Amino acid sequence: MSHLKRRAVAGSFIFKFPDNDTAKKPQVALFRRSGKVSTYQHKYAPVSGSVEETDANPLATAWREMKEETTLTETSLRLFRQGKPYSFVDESVGREWTINPFSFVLKSEKEGGRGEAGIQIDWEHEGYEWFDPNAVNETDDFQGVPRILESLRRVWFNIDLGDEAGRVLGDGLIALQRDHESGAHQLASKGLEIFIDVIKKLDTDSRKVWWKNARLAAWHLWKNGRESMGGSMLSVVVSSLAIIEEKLPHGESSMEESMDDIVEALKQYGRQRQNTSSQVCASLGDFLEAQFPGAKTLRILTLSSSSTITSGITHALKQEKTSLDIRVLESRPLFEGVTMAGAIASFADSNSIKTNITVYTDASVGTAAKDADLVLFGADLVDKTGNVSNKSGSLPAVLVAKHISPGVKIVALFDKEKVLPFEPPSQEEDDPREVMQTWEQSGGLIQSKKGLGAQVDVKNVYFEWVASNLVDHYVTEDGATTAEGITERAEMVRQRADRFFNNL
């Protein structure tokens, strides 16, 4: 095997859906490789290219190759799904390939794209055709590159799951991707509901096939739901798989006979997860009492609309041992901080609790941070070293508070299922129209512009990282912990994930 050249590539499929409706069956574009490429001349393939050292990750490779080989960019395409990487050896070309599959949807003119007219192939291809995904195969007659069906099935999972289960999972992934209101814990709860619906639709004839397809669905929920908030989703799906594994039938028992027990066990797990919030709240109460004993007033700076933060603050209000001065940043562009301030105020009114709540513009964080006792922020994701990803605005709040109020404590509050043991995903950028719609009343710039002169891009970055060296305390349902405690949790989740997903 030493004579083989090892090569990692990104292989990207382009889909188009009838009437732009992802509920309908798509067609997939396959490109005929030209006679000028070094391997697999005149074979059908996805848009492919080697992962270079200068590429941040395989997805960056996919976008680069797409632009180089078809001229398509993010204006014309949107990422649809990523597939689980896999490797194989092709002795005929002296290669050991690692394939990173991706799929993209061709944007219509209504979405700002150019549709099929935007595809302009380069010298690496001599043409392309649209295919029914079910027609793609690995026979000699089809004339595809090696493992073309293997790559396709990893992004078009209907091939494995069946059309009914595939449709339920596909619709569920789109719903998760578009959900910009739910926090990570809530999103994972929705993911669990989708997972239950999917496994009920899987064919139960073969225990082995059913179990593989259940694990495949779980992997896609983690990676293609909303990966930027994927720590909770990963924790939920591996816990679900562990529950299923214990209930898989043995001997003469059939999968169909076991399904009721499996579904009920997963629903019970979902109900148990709801208790986590109260445990996190109790931990915060204990933490505040230990860190600020006898304090008459606590000045808390926070932001966004974390259900964990909201519950933690309302729990602290109920204790009535310390008065809270709550400063909330508005959290543009969707103003989730305003929503949270309203929820806290409503709770205080309903329970006749006197408290001070002040909403500040994001830009006036310096004023909001004056004399703050603690910055309390949530987590959408926590990496294995304790770095925390949260709503954009978290990092400025932390840095400014440390500068303005040197004695301030920086506290990350979250349930431990948000810890992700693997490399975090790329930075998520969402629809710039969410930003621009807030400008309309001002009469200012309301659209991005690309012309011969000035170029104006609008960025809507949802999340940013707060480094572990800026965090004084992590508080979870198990109480206060350290970065070392986070690493231990990450390792436990990694081992379970590897056991369920490595051989997919």
C-alpha cells in the first residue's frame, strides 16, 4: 500500500428541485470529465477537487472548486447537505482516496441566482447532464467514476432510508436549519422528535439494515440540522442510539415487535431532558450564593434569548435573597435580548417581584457594563477545550466588561450536552436581509451592492467564540466546573459518537 498516493478530495453534487420545492424529487447534475484531466477521463462525476493545505476545510475546497469549474458561487448556490467522508483504494490509478461529499441546491432567479444559466464549465469537463438520483449506479454502462453512487447516497439519503423516511428527515433538517428562534437545547428536542418520526418510517425487515439506517439518520441530524449548534444535537442522538442499542431485538424477535418499546423509551428520554433546565437553574443559584455571599444587589449583564439564561435569572429572582439589576443588550438583528427582557419582566410582574431591567443597544455595551458584577451568557456550543460559541455580541460584552469593570466575573451557563468533542464547524452566516430590514426606517443602505465601483457586502454572522481564558466560571447542571471538566465530558461523548458513526 506504500506505493499509493493518498489524496483527500471534495466531491460536490448540484441538485435542482421542481418549482424550487424541496418536498419534490430533485435531479442531480453529473459532469463528464474531459480528456485533459489526469484520472477518470470521460466519466461522469460530481464537481471534484483536492483538499489543499490552504483550504480551511473540505467545505472551503468544495466552494473553491465549484467556482473554478462551474463559475457558481454563494450567489447561485446554497449548501444543501454534507455527507460522511469515506475512503477507498483504486489500484488502477495508484490512489487511496478520501472523499468528502457535499451537495448544493441551484438557486433560481427568484432567489437571486441564475439557475442553470449560471453554470459555465471549464476545461476539466466536456459537458454535464441531469439525472434522477435513482438512476445513478456503478455499472460500466453508466460510465461514472468509481464509487459515484456511494458518494451520492451520503448526501441523498433517500437511497438508503427509502422515500418516506427520507422525506421526513429531509423536511426535518430544513425546519432545523430555518429555526433561528430556538436555543440549542430546544433545537435538539425538536431533533429528537424528528428522529423518532424517521425511525418509525424505516423498513424493519432486516435488523442490521434498520440499525445502520437509524445511525445514518442520527448522523445527518447532527451534521445537517444546524451544526453551529450541534453539541446538543450530537449528545441527544448518541444518547438515543445508546437507548435503542439496548432494546434491539435478539434471537427470534423482530424489529417490528420492538418498535413500540424503542419509541416509548426515546419519548421517556425526551421527558427526562426537560428536567435539565431546572438543575442548571439550581446550580446557578448555588453559584451566586457562594460567589456573592450577603450581596444586597447583583448587577448582571447578559444578551440574546437563551432559555437557560432566562430560566436561571427568573430562578434567582424567586429566591428573593438578593436584588437583581439586570442589563440586557438588544442583540441585533433579531433583537432576541429584547424578547428575553420582556420574558423576565413578565415573570417578575406575575410573581410581584420588584426588579430593575434595562435594555441597552448593542453599541452602548460600555455603559451597560459599568459596575457589573457578572457577565452571564449562554452557549450554543462549547468546544473540547472550553471555548464557548454564543450569539454575536458575546465577545464584545466580555471584553468591554473586563475593561470597564475589572472585578467582573465572566460566567458561561449551559447544560453539559452542549460540549462538542470534534472540530467546530465553519462560521455560520445567515440571510443578510435580517440585518437590512432593520435599516429600512432610517432610509440608509438596505441592500448589498456589487458594481464597477464600490462593493458593499452585508454580513449576518450569528455566532462568535469567547476563548476559555476569558471565562472565569462554567456552570452546568452538575454545578461549577473548569475547562478540564469540559474536556472530560468531551472525551466521553467522542467515544460514544465514534462507536456509533465510525463504520457508517
